[in-house]
Amino acid sequence: MIRKFVTVYPGHIDLGDMGQLATPANERRYSNEELASVFEKTEAVAKKLDALGFDTLWLAEHHFQHEGYECIPNLLMLAVHLAHVTKRLKIGCGFNIAPMWHPLRLAEDYAVADILTKGRTVFGVGRGYHTREVEAFGAPMQDQNANRELFEEQVEIIFKAFNNETFSHKGKHYTLPPEVPYRGYILKELTLVPRPVNRPVECWQPVVSASPRGLDFMVRHGIKGAVGGGAATMAEGPIQAYRDAAARAGKDLKLGENLTIGIFFYLADSREKAIRELTPYYEEHVKMFAPLGFVPGITPAQVAGAARRGGWKEAHVPSLDHYMGLGSWFAGTPQQLIEHLRKLEARYPGMEHINLSTSLGTPKAVMLEQFQRVAEEVMPAFR
């Protein structure tokens, strides 16, 4: 049953113009002051969610985005700050992109955040999807096999460091520690200082391709999965596949257990009004994410059409209504959202978390108003 309401905020500034007739994604450029405004916006969102009783605010690590879409480069530093200006809200790393880190630096930094926030920082890892980001940090992104291979070794190291008083590792990419002389002896083991004090570490990862290899890896490490909201589609396939992977590991999970399902939502007093007001935000989302492969089912011609001002009609780019039919987007009244979530509960009886996220580009004032409506008009039905 749904018990915890969470949201993902990837760190967009208030963009100004939005939609298919607005500034193309690749032409957006903002000043440093405008880009830095994301931190005040994040703090306002965190304080509102904390006051309203949301469980977790998930943030996304991204780099170099002068377009204003995803402007938070360090989740752990921000999580420590946000925990100090809120009382109960957990801050989720959705996600630390492991290939852009040394695994031991990531493990150390999370451990510090875990201690300073008294367990309110939730760990998360991802492989990345922006070539500009991952390749700029010297890790592979275009070579998906190399990216996955590096990621899996890094996560192995991180969990060794979290879960053992001392550890060592020898793999393709890392030999830890290097066998060097140190104060009169040859180094053979390391100790992470500090280790997280809240263990076992709760860890989440996006479910994107839902490949057996990827899901088996998640289950082996006890990693929970985030489905939808820009990753896998809302079809039951990825959710059943995660349960199947758990079964292969000898674990009996209910359908939806250890998963959160993401929905982009917008509430209004009528469905028609909600669709009308959400449409420009949806269109901005497509402009940003379609070239990156995060708009399911869109063709190369439609991707090219979405990138051009006024190119949507000619290319027959899918409408908001199409993705509402798939379940990954919702526009309607609070009562209609309650009914939508009740159907998800029936389909996925093990699901406890629901991720209701405002779309890319949504202005701060609109985000705060939408979260207020969820708290007052939707969440009471699930308590």
C-alpha cells in the first residue's frame, strides 16, 4: 500500500518561456546568477515538503547545464544544508553518478552526510546518461558496456567500504589499496573513515533498461529501484522483472516491493484545465529529454521535429495525452489522482513509495502550489 509520498526535483531554474514554440533547448543560456538561483528554489521546495509531510525530496546530480535544466552538481553537500533547514524530510541522492566519482570519495562523502544529517540523506547511484557530463569527467558513456562495467566495479567497492571494518579490492579498474610501503609496512587493507553510522545503507538506483544483468546486480546488493518519471516506462514489465530478479536470488517480494513508481503530475479543478496548463511543461520536457532517449517510443524524426521551434506538428510529436494513456504523466483533479493511485495500489500491492513529480521547467510558485494540493487533497486518502 502507498504510505510514503516522495518527489524528484532535478534542479531546473525558472526558465521563463516554455513549450514547443519557445526557445529551443540547445539555444538556452543563462547567467551564473540565474543558474545559481536553483539553490534558493531547492531550499524553498524542501521547506514546503517538510511542512507538508512528504517523506523524501530526491535531487539529481548533473553538470555543465547552462541551459538551466539540471543545475545541482553535488547532492551530498546540498543534502547536508537542506537537513539543517528542515526537520523531518529525507534528502535523496537521485542519483550520484558513480562513473564521475572515485568510488572511495563517494563513499566517504556519503558517510559524512549520513552522520551530519543523522541518517536523513538517502544514498543512490546511477550510471549517467549525458555524454557531455560523464565523458568530460574521463569516464565512458558512449560505450555502454564499458560504462556498466566501470559502474558495477565502483558499486562493489562502495559497499565493501560501507560494510567492512577493513577491506581490499582487485579488479579491472581499481586495485585498493595499492601495495605501497607505509610507515614501515606494506599496505594491504583500507578502512573507510568515517563509515556510515546508519547501516545497512539504504540505496536506490534508476530502473532504465530493466535488463536481467542490471536487475540481478541491484538485488545482489539490496538496491531498491526507481521506475518511471523519466526512466523505464510505466508498463508492468520492469516491475515484474525486478520481482523476477529477486526470485532468482531466493527472495520473495510482492509486486512493487522495494520500488518507487514515478509520475509527472499536475492538479487543477478540471482535467481540461490541468492538461492545458501542464502542456508547455510537458513540451519542454520532450525538448530536453527526447534526444537523450528518455521519451519512450519517439522516433528520430520526431526527436528532430521537437528540437525545432514550430516543428512539432509536421513531425507528429506525441502529445501529452499519449503519455497520460501510458500512465507516466497525469493531469486532472485531486480526486482523479486518488483514483489513479488506487489502481496502482491494486496492481502493485507491495509498493509503499509513490513519486509525484512536477515536470521539468515548472516555476517555483507552481511547484509549491502543486505540492500543497497533493498534501491537502490527495495524501489524506492514503493515511
